[in-house]
Amino acid sequence: MKQDPEGKKVLVIQTHGVETPRRTYSPLFYAMAAAAMDMEVVVWFTMDGTSQLKKGEAEKIKLDPRSDVTLQTMLERAKEEGIKLRVCQQSMTLFDMTEENLFDGVEIMGAATIIELALGSDLVMNF
Amino acid sequence: MGETVKIGRCLIQTDLHYLVDDHCWVRFNDDGTLTVGITDVAQHMAGPVLHVYVRKKGLRQKGQNLATIESGKWVGPLKAPVSGEIVEANEALEKDPGLVNRSPYGEGWVVRLKALKLEQEREALLTGAAAVEAYRRKIEQQSLKACAEVAACESG
């Protein structure tokens, strides 16, 4: 029997960034599917996944050369759909990132918060 | 009976009502229900639809999800244009989601609603020339390539 997805909490963990463009698109696509089904969605960027949130980086990643859609387009769409974008504070230092050069609308969080988020989620997807 | 207006290669039926920002159309049926679907513009932007996940029942407030529509390059909701109860879902879409592409205003309809607050909420729905003009503006403002293609077709 199908479960009603509405109101379920989904946590997507993205550990891949600009060095592996093909691994950046799908997690956001899943997140948008969940949001479209009226679920509460958080995408947590950590480890290498953090790199795509450095200002100016996501706009360089185009997944389909025939399309104008860049990774930045995907991140903007995710925000428009109400998806919460969160980044790991500790990982930011790996890429010389600060609050100033962070993609707009992303909230910085620490490890304890992500554990709490994971415990409170109905589904955790790791990428 | 309304007419069909072309904006680029996309069709707008003037007898339907639209929430342009949500790419949603509404037909007022004789039995008091509303039929809801996605517009021809939306299906052009999405490309070939692969899955349509339709809610089969329940009360939905305006803006809540009625269905989730997924193509190879896009996934998004069909949001309730008005608050209401789903009285029928188009189950044919499960087997043939391409109906949304081939017949967005006909066999590709998504749900039928019994509206709850139509008097308060119908004002936001545009119809006739106003809907066509709003859609024309929407297409011009869109920066995505799919939309640019749609707009470009108008002159072609």
C-alpha cells in the first residue's frame, strides 16, 4: 500500500561537488520531486558537496550542453520550491568558503544539527 | 465555446481559466466540478512526461499538491488552483503519462475537484484575452531555454 507522502521529512545528503558534475544533478532532482509531493525537504551539503555552494561555481556547471540549465539554475529552483539548503560549517574551510562567498539562501550548520535532522527525518538519502 | 490562441507553438484555449504562474488550467463543468490540468506551455517546457503521480482523493487547500509531474529534465507539482476535494483522478495517466503532452487540455486532464471556496478564490483565475496576455508576458519573462524556444516560435 502506498504511503501518503505529504508532510514527510526528507533529508538529502550531498557529498559530491564541482569536481564531479554528473553527481550533482540527481540529488537536487530527487529533492525537487519530494518537494513537489508536499514533503519537507532539506539538502545537506558536506565534504566535497560543499564546493558547489561557493559563489560563482554552480553557474559554471552545465549538465546538458544543449540546455541553458546550470547547476545554479537547479539550486535556485530548489529554493523556489521551498527546499532548505544547508551546508556543513566544517567542510566550508576545505574550500576557503565564508559566509560572504556562500550561495545566497544557504544556512550554515554544524554536525550535531545534522544528526538531529537525520533523527527527525522519515527518509535520508545519501549521495 | 472559446477559441484556441497560439503563442509560439503553444496553445491557449480562451474558454478555460488559468493560474499562469503555476501553469495550471481549470475547466468549469456543468455539474459544478472543476477539471484541472497542466497547460500546453508547461508540457512544452517539461518535454516528454515520464511519470504522473496523481493524488486520488482528499481535501486540498489552494496551492497544495494535486499531482507530481516528471519528465527527463524537470519534476514539479501541479498545485491546486483553488481549494477543493478531489472527486476523480485521471487514472489513464498512470499507464500513459504522454497524454499530458499529446492532449494537455483533453485526455491529459489530471484531476476533477469539487471546489470549497470558489467565490473567494476564483478571482485569481484568468480567462479569455486576459489569460492569453498574461501567458504571453510570462513566456517573454522566462529566461529558460525551453521558454525562449517557445517565444521564438511565435515569430517563426
